[in-house]
Amino acid sequence: MILYKNILTISFLLLCLASCSQDKKDKSQVSSTPDINKPFNSQQYLQYDPKKADKKIDDFMKHLHQVANFNGDVLVAKKGKIIYEGAFGWADYPNQHALDINSKFQLASVTKTITSTAILQLMEKGKLKLNQDVRDFFPNFPYEGVTIRLLLTHRSGMMNYVYFVDDVYRAEHRDQRKGITNQQTMDMIAQYKPARFNKPDKSFLYNNSNFMVLGSIIEKVTGMSYAEYVKQNIFTPAGMANTAVYSKAVYDKIPTFVLGHDRNSWKYSVAPNFLDGPVGAYGVYSTVADLFLFDRALRAGRLLKPATQDSAYTDRNPMIRGHFNYGYGWRLFEAPGEKVVYHTGWWHGFRHIFLRDMKNDVTIVLLGNMANGSLLHLDDLFKMTGMPIVRKSAYTGNGETEEDQ
């Protein structure tokens, strides 16, 4: 009888432990799920007192500006609160206009995070499927087997439209004063059928054509311009009042004061040209604060369901250097118990990095309009915020900066 009672007691204790463990697991799962019924107040996230700026980060940024020649804006936030923001240098050196914290930058490839969000929204709405072929939308597309999923993950094998279009315009002496549209770019690809780099899904090859085609699909599926779709479905819901899409196919003069400067020299200012017409890979102009709101809106489940976001932040290619990968429009850094989703940008004198530490809830945004190597010297900033060092050459070999274009 005693033995029987002991067995019952032990069984009861084990059952309680299992129940408690499951309760903890369930509570953890619930707490990580955003409450979409909670009001999303974008203005509360933008509250910041410069007098309470993180002193160590301020010293670091001043050093980065003075020594590494960083020229741009920066925002650092923890747990949804801005702990530092600042503007360093010139918006337009030839006219001596200084940057301020609300300066709008051409986001370059950081635009890809917005394009992928738009595509995944359309998937959630049943407007498209990730395994659909580009030919479902553009029947004269010259490459077989290129799906939306392969475009999102840079596995399409396509050539780079930037070089292809530039070569055609120069060879045929076309008018470069007006920007080329997405549809015109798609028509040129259909007409000239440029040789692709690889067969679809053979390997990862970072390529702007992937996201230009995705931008074109967004326009085809919605019957709206890319600019209008992302404004209605991403910028407005996230409170991104200072963000817009500016295409040279629409604007003769891009309405922003921030000019890109190339080759680490003020002598090489870069004016937008006809290659700033297609959107999807590039084309979004924004501020550090609005990108922080984009981060908050994603975390709050305002733009995509949590499960869809998880799929976007999942490895879709072989791991690079043990830590780096690419998902659906996001670069990934992974280590045991760590995940940072981020994207870089490099185009026409602009160079940026936008990082979101998913475990520690740290957001870092650096937007620069001087193309140089200053963003390769952020290790101490990462350490100050508790974020892993997100730099390929910190692990093995040299950094691969070409693919950041």
C-alpha cells in the first residue's frame, strides 16, 4: 500500500511539473505573439529627449564621423525606446546644406525589405502564391521556372537589369533624361532576352533584378503603382509620414535635399538618373525614425502575421561563414540563441544598414550619403547595445561588400 501511495505521489508530482512546464511554454508563446488589438501609436515610439542621449553611443558616433568619415543620420533604440539619434555632416555638400534628423535618404537596397513585405501581404490576401511563375503575370518573360519565392531569395539566376539597361541605353544612344519604368524594363527584358547567370534555384546570387521584377508583379496584381500600394498598405499603417517612393520615371527632379556622394569624396556627388526609374529593388526614400516605425509595426503584427514574418526570417540559402544567410527580402545573422534580421544598401552615393535584433529587441538604423567604408567599423556600437557583431569579416575571411549593392 505504501509503495502504491508513493507511486501515486511521484506520478502526481511529475504531472504537476509537466503541467507547469507546459504552462511556461504556452505563456512564452503567447507573450511573443503581438497583440494586434492593442492600439498602435506611432508617436509614442518617436519620443526622445536629447538630454538623455546615451553618452557612450554619442562618443562613438562622433568618432565614427570624425575618423571614419561617416556622413549621415543614426537612430538606436532598445525595447521600443529611442536611446540615441543624431545627424552628422552634409545633406548636399555643393550647396552646404546640413543634414538633420528628419532628412530623407534614398534607401537603396533597404527598399527590398519593404518590397518583400508588400509581396507577403499580397500572399496573405490570396492575391498571389510564392510558387507562382513570373510568366503567370508577364507571359512574355523570357526565363522559365522563375518563381516569386526564387525572386525573394535571390535564387532566380537572372542577370542584373541595371547593367543590362545601362548597356542598351548607351549602345543605342537613348535619352537618359527620363527614367525608365518597371513595365518598360520588363519589356526590354522580353525583347532582348539577355543571357541569365544561372539556371533557376541553382545557387544564391544577390541581384537587383529579382526585386525589380517583384515590384512589377506588385503593380500587375494590384492595378496600382508600386508607390501607391506601399503608401496605403505599409507607410500609412506604420505611421511612416516621411517616407515615399520617388521614381525618375515620375519625377523630373526627385523632391529631396539629400544628395549621394561617391568614392568617399565630396567631389563626386551623384544625381539621380534614368536608372532611378524602376522601383522594387530601390526607390523608397525615408528617415531613420520612419524605419524604426517600420520595425515597430512589423513587431506589432500591423503589417504581416507573425507566422509570415517567421517565414521571411528563415534561412533560404546555404549558410555563409557560419552565421549569415538570406530569407525573404531580409539578410540574416544567426548564432546560438541570437537572430538579427537586417539589410544593407549601397546605390548612387548612399550607403546604409538597418538592423533588428529579434532576441534583445534592439534596432539600429544608419543612413549615409557618403559611400565609404565607415559602416564596417561598428563593432563597438554592436557591443554597447548587446547586439552580435553583424559583419562578415569579423568571422572568416574578407567582407563581401559587392553584394550589398
